[in-house]
Amino acid sequence: MKGCFDILKFECESPEEYGFSKTYFFNSVKERIVFAENEKEAVKLRNRNVLVRVSGYPMSLELVRGFEEKNALFLLDFSEITKTGRGKRASVLKRMRNFARMCLKYKVPFAVASFAENEGEMRTAEELVHIGFLIGLNRGEGQGALSRLEKILG
């Protein structure tokens, strides 16, 4: 798929083979990705040009509305889905689905990434769109979330 991007924790030789226009190596872009432990920490980052991964994907209207028309983007980490067991995966899917639904409702953009650590964990762009189906995204929303990484990292 053209215009799709991913963040990996290893150097990928041929992103085109997986359907990506480009993949970003985590160590080279980690200053543009912030892992916020709570809502207050995340809200402080809304005017910076960064990707914000909020721990636990809280159901907070204040948090989501605080990011409306701001520079920062929320980041959904799909490795939490692909690397967890059944019981925990269901919980992560539920929290991520509710968070994504709230972002879509208030038109707050977000991005998704796989954070694959090796070739075996690598997913194609199409597979990531299908994982997006699990959290309630349609094909267009999934592709849009994959393409937004370039806005911050490109």
C-alpha cells in the first residue's frame, strides 16, 4: 500500500516487500516518540510535534479533547496486541478500541505502529489494517493511521 509507514525495532532491508513506503528504525526516531505514563503527562505534550503513546489508553474525554487541532498525535502500539496472551489481549483490545472510538468521534488523529523486534514479528501493511479491524477501524481509517506516521517522523 502506498503511503503506509511503520516503526520497527530492527533495521528492515526492504520495506516495499511488506507493503510500506518506508519503515522507521525506533532508535533513530525515539526522540519523536513519547511514552506518557498518565493523562496529565500526555496533555502537556499536545503542542509538541511528537507521537504520544499513553499508557493504558484511558477513557478520558479531557485527554482526547485536549489533542483536538494540536501538533501531537496519539500512537497506538499494535505490538501490545500481537505479543500478549489471550486474556490480556482481550483487555488491551477493549481499551484500545474504546480509545480509538473516542478519537474518531472527536476527529482527533492518531497513528499506529507494530514495533516489530525481528523479521518474524514483522507484519505487512495489509495485516496491520486488519488488526485495525479488531479495534473497530475500517479500511480507510486503518490506512490513514498508518500514513500519519510520516507527518511527525518524515
